[in-house]
Amino acid sequence: MSRREPLKLSGLVRKESPEASKNSEPALLMQAIALAAAPPPSLPTEPEVEAPVAAAPTALASVPSEPSEPSGSAVLPALPEGLQGQAIPLLDIPLSLLDESENQNRVSMADADLAELAKSIDVEGVTQPISVRRKPTGRYEIVTGHRRVKASGLARKTTVPAYVHEYSDARALIVTLTENEKRVDLTDYERALGMERLSKTGKSQTQIGDIYGIGQSMVSMHLQMLQLPEALRAIMLANPKAIGARAGADAAKLSKQYPEHEKVLAQALTAVSDGRMKQKDLKDWVESKIKPKDNQPQIVKPKVKQVSALDGTPLYTTEWKPGEKQLVIKCVPDGVDMDQLEQVVRAALEQMRG
């Protein structure tokens, strides 16, 4: 058996040509699964079991591997080496028994795309089975095929064909992330969610970078996006395609450095999301609003003081403006002799000068 090359899912972040991606997808996922866990055990043929609800999955077939889709459709990868020849149950599972996976890092699905897929499923059915794994409760967790499940619901289907795998948690995570990467163009924010899931399994940023084919610093930049306060993340989620990893990381750093200026940062993120500001200008714009320019004097508020007589009667107020070197005296009672007041002030100033 030839020695496997170290895992490099360079097709995940650095998009390849469509032809190269199509030819490399099966090997890509096999390597990903191999990295996710120790050499997997043989996958036994799983007998049919009744689901804990009235509508039980219908057995369609038991196949040695997941077959290719007809020409022009996406192809599910072959089984990893060591599992070839093992039967995988293919069941017709009720949609009511399917649960979303917490590994799903896609935060939005275009309504138009789902509607188009639903029309196709309404006419042809689900030609590419989804992949699931059985839960202890008897329900099924979706590993791949979340869009097909949603579109099947829109098409008023009650069941969907599914391969039932005995995936470990680690392997299911890698399979889900890889499937999303190759089937749709994920945003940097969605990709960051996947990296966060990998980090929670104990993988270092360097190891995550090896999986995605990028450097540790780029992984760190993606993960920093997730450190934004909830209010600012909500702005980013409104249009995640508009804000990339670098701008998101800059916003997170500024948020930590200037937590009292969240409104300014919200204005910047909204402007980027709306297309009124370029991502590369976000950091400079925010800092220009927060930090005073070197050639501009800082504005100091005037100091106002009220002076009263011994019996508490207000006499006058003083307003000192340091920037303008002005002292404004406002007399409260009527009938003050201004000439006399001016003489008193002049005498006081001369005495202070010595």
C-alpha cells in the first residue's frame, strides 16, 4: 500500500478550477476523514431497525459504496481506504426523523437557490442521497445534504434517500465541513465557524491551517471574527459575503481596544455591509473618528463655577475657557457697577502678576 501524503485541503480556501476540484473531491474527503480520527474500524452492515415513531425508514438497498451521480451532478466521494467493499445501508428516511447537525457552519441559504432545487426534486426526486448517522434516540443526524433536506420539505416530500453511516463525532465534523466547502462558496464568517468547531476538538491553529491549506495567521484572523460582540456580529450576519476575514478581524480588535465606541464601529460595519465603504478602509475610518489627529488641538470643555455670598445668595458665575485663555464673568444680581467690577478684577490680576 502506498504511503499517503499529508492532508492538504488546499481546495477549501484557495479555490481551484472547476475541473481540478471535480477530479480531486473523492481523494480530498478520504484524506480529511483519515486525519479526523485514527484508522477507522470496519463498517458493519447495519440491519434495518424500526424507528421510534410510526413512520419508519424504508430500506432501499445496501451498497458497497456511494454511487456517482449521473453526469452533470455533484459526486459524493468514495469510501476511505479500509472501508471499500463494506455495505452501507441506503434507507428512505422520513423528514420528520432528521435533525440538523451542530457541525453545520452554513448560516444562510439563498431562497432562490432552494426554490430552484425544490422544483428539480419535485420532478425528479432526490437523485443524490444524503448522508446521515443514527442517533441513540433512533433519530438521524444530517451529515451531508442539508440543502436537499430543506428543498425536499419545500417540494412537499415526506421522505429522502439517505446513506446511514457509523461516523464518529470527529469524522462527521470533517465530512460536513468538506462537503460544504466543495458544494457552495462559503463566506469567511461561515468558514470561521467551521474552524471554531475544529478548535473545540482540541486541534491547534497550526493543525487547522494544515487541514485548510493555509497558514496559522490566517486561521487566527478567521477566528478573531467570532470575537465581535453580539450586536456587531448581527450586522455582519445581515450580509456575511460583504465582510471578509481581515475586515472582521480588524473590527474585533477595535472593539476590544475601544469598547466605549461600539456605535462608531457599528456605523463602519454597516457601511461595509451596504457597500458604501471598502473593507480595507474600515480600520482607518474608525480610528479617524476615535483618535484625535496630531495636528488638531484637543477640545476642552469650559469650566463653569458659581460664586455665592455668605448667606447663599448667587453673586456671579465664572466660565474659564483654557483653549481661548478667556475668563467670562456673569453677574447674577441687578445693579452691579461694571466700572467698579472692572477695577477690582484689574487689581486682582496685577497682584497675581506680582
